[in-house]
Amino acid sequence: MFIVTAEQMRAVDEHTIRKLGIPAASLMENAGRAIAEEVIKLCREQSEGGEQGDGLPDHSQARDNPARTAWQAHTGPGDRASYGGDISADPALVMTHPGDQHWYMLIGKGNNGGDGLVAARHLVEAGLGVTLVYADAPEALQGEAAVQRDAAAQLGIPAVVHGREAVDFSRCTGIVDALLGTGSRGAPRGAYAALIRAANDSGKPVVSADVPSGLNADTGEVYEPCINARVTVCLALLKRGLVQYPGASAAGRIVVRAIGIPARLAPQHGPSVRLLTEEVLRAALRIDTGRRRAPDGHKGTYGHVLLAAGSLPMSGAGLLSAKAALRAGCGLATWALPAALLPHMIGNVPELMLAPVADGDSGEWDAASAAAVLRLAESRDVLATGPGLGRFQGDTDWLRRLWQQTDRPLVLDADALNMLADAGPDGPSTWGQRSAATILTPHPGEMGRLLGMSTPEVQRDRIGHAARYAREQGVTLVLKGARTVIATPSGEAYINTTGHAGMATGGAGDVLTGIIAGLLAQGLSAEQAAAFGVYLHGQAAERAALLRGDPSSLLAGDMIEAL
């Protein structure tokens, strides 16, 4: 599923209208109908007795099977099915028992308001009570929105204007937010801000059209005020701001509805960003998600990972990464570690090879150890470094040597990223373009150090910052956190949705480093290994939480065992 910016959406919309010849009125009609259908679904869910409460027999099956209908009457001879013809109704816009449902439609002056007006017509036709609440004078609406305003008036749908008449939100059962669309920028003001606050304070369920009003459609930044939606009906293509926090929280349940705009147009109007799903992994990234093995394969077939990691106070980080690489399926893994740690690590993971590096009996790394790591890397397929590495004198030069002098794929995490940050925002480009794959896996704090900005600044536009850094520095970048971003040097990006908040535990990032390195060793490209690694990491955490019974009890090692 493609994810777009507001500008991309505008360009795709314009292409559909001007080049394909699909009228704007048709798109608005489809959008409004989609919103109305989702309102009715919500009403059914909330009605007493669940989805049976509105008189729709077994409607859950009707949603899964388009052939099912809201009701069906037979009129043929002998009342035998298919003789004489059946009469049936589309379930999407039928409520046989609407009860006391009365929805306020908050209408802005743009096309978003026009979508809301179309939805109002369909809801009235379905039997719901509807009142239009205009944020601006109705005369301010233009174009297709004005056409819909006039149609609503001809149908006699009740309407009030904020500031002219009092609006009592206690009298409605639900609210449709059609105030501000993707083109809105900055905090809502005036009547728009007042209506957003009143809607939130009402405690009534809110269905937002396309994006919640007050949310930045590109970054997910939430302005003050911003609608807190129960459901967001995202129209045509998923918007970036809906898949990044805090925007994802404000959006509630997100339903993407087709309105007649071809999704395949999205990559023609800007960099491709996709929601990372199993289908995308298989079709777009061409990954065998079943991780099948060749019947005649052997340990050499699946690659050898070298991990340079761990120090006296953080030896567990190296152990987690190395074990995760093995669980990810690589044939062999060697852990290069300070020699003083070796006696304590023997036997912890019997399948793991240990390579002690001279440390003067300190249990710490030093600048001279780069030569030993480079020698070890010559006979391995992938080099990963950073977890538990610690900082030491000359460490940035130590990392630069690895960067420049090994032709193996390189995965950098944790302290290796902090060393890279010390080289400045353009560190990778000043060190030269590597011939092999390079993957960086920063959390937001490390990303901020790489970019020379604060963590909150990074979080305000995770997709944008990750994509720019990956493109400008020629690396594959994994920006960790809720909805991890995987960005590639070509400008493409993927947004992961597997995992949960229980992954916020020490060592989780070390496990991810090992998984990605293990996949690289098996011959996956940087883009494939990063995307699939993040997906598997989150999936393992989900399985581990189910076994544990509580996500908050999750340990990083639990994720390894669930791979």
C-alpha cells in the first residue's frame, strides 16, 4: 500500500481529473459515500446487540462477502429461490432500524467539506438524522463543494453556521469531521478551532474525513487543537501523517477507501513510500517470507556473520546480537570481543564462535583493534558492529578504518552510530561511498546526533528525515521506534507496523542488528534485509508477548526465541 504526502496526493488527484478525465464530482461523490458507509458501520457496531441490532441478519458475513445483502425478499412462484427473481438491497447504506441516530456534520469550506456534504446526503437517505454545522458562511464554499452545498439545501437537510446559531453537541449521537483536509497547515484557528474543541469535549464518536482536522498530513504532528477520531476514513491513498505518531493516535482506526483514483499513479509523483506488509515483502521486495532452505544447502550456503561488539559493562549486547544472527538463519556467526570477556562468554551460546581481540586485559576496545577486526572480516560475509561497544580514544578513526577498508556489507548500531555522528552530519559522504551495502539502525536520539538536531525535531518528521539522510549519504537507514522507517539510497521507504510498545526494553535494538546481519549473510540486499529484518523483529515480539501473556514483561531474549 502506497503512502503519500499532501503534495503527492494533490498531484495524483489532478492527474486523475485532467489526464484520465474522471470528473472531480465523481471523486467527491465516491469519497462522501465511503465516509457515510463507515459511519453506518460504526453505528451498527455500537447498536445494542452488535451488528444484529439494526435488523441485518449475519451482517458480519455480508461485509466479508460482497454478494451478501442487507435484506432479501423473494417474489417468485412457490417462493423458491432464483425462480421469478429476488429483490435485495446494498447493505452498505441501509439501516433498517436507525433508532435515534443523529449526526452532526462539521463542514469546512474546502473539498473536505464537500466530501462531508455528500456523506450527509447518503446518511439522510439511510434514515439517520443529520445536521450540517458550517464553520464558515455557506456562501464561502466554491467549486464542487458549492454544488454539494446547494444539493443539501434542496434536500432540506438542517444546517447551522458556527457563530450565528448555538450548537448543542449533547443532542447528537456522533460527529463527522469534514473541516480541514490534507492541504491545511498549522494550528486551526477561529471557528475551526472552536468546533474541534467542542467535538472532542462532547465525548461523542468522531469519524474524520481523510485526516483528523488539526493533524499534519505529512509528518503526523498534532497541532492544538486536533480532532481525536474514533475512525478516520482515508480517501484513495494512505497519508504519511496517519502512520506516524502522534498522528496515528489521533486518527483512531484507519480505513483506506478507494474513490476511483488509481493507486499506481502515486510513485509517478514523488518517492515511493509503502506500508510494509507481507504482500509488499513478497511482491515489491521479492522476498521469500517463508524463509525456505535449499534441500542440498549447508552452513556455508547461508553465510557467516562477524560481530564486533560488547565490552565489560555491556557484554550482553554482543551476546544478544550474535544469537539473533544465528536465529535469523545465517550458517555461522563469529563474535569478536575484548579478550578479557572471553572466559565469561564461553558456552553461553555453544553454536557461536568466539574471536578474542587483544585488549590489555581491560575488557574494553581500543583503536589498535581495528586491524584485528579487518583481518577477521576477510573470511566472513557480513560485518556488524556497535552493540555494547562502548566509547574509547580514537574510536571514530577506528570506525572510519572499518568503513573504508572492508568490502563486506556493514551494519552499524548503537555506539558505532555515535562514533559516526562525531564525524559530522556529512560523515558518511566524507569517508567515501562504500562498494558494499551499508545499513544504519539508529533510534531517534542517535538519529538526532547524526543529523545534528534534537530528538523532538527528528520525531516531528521521521519519514522525511530518514529518507533525506539515506538518499544524501548513500546508506540504507532504519529509524527505530513506533512505526519504524526503513529508507533506501534510491529515495524509497517502508513503514513497518509489526511489533508493540513492549519492545521498549533494553537489548531490543541489539537483537534487530543481529537479525539484519543474519539476513544479509544469506544473500539479501540491504533494502531486503533491513525491511524483512524489521518486520520479523516486530513479528517475533508479537509472538513472544502472546507466550508471556503481557507485552510489558517482554525481554529482548524472548524475541530471539520467538524468531
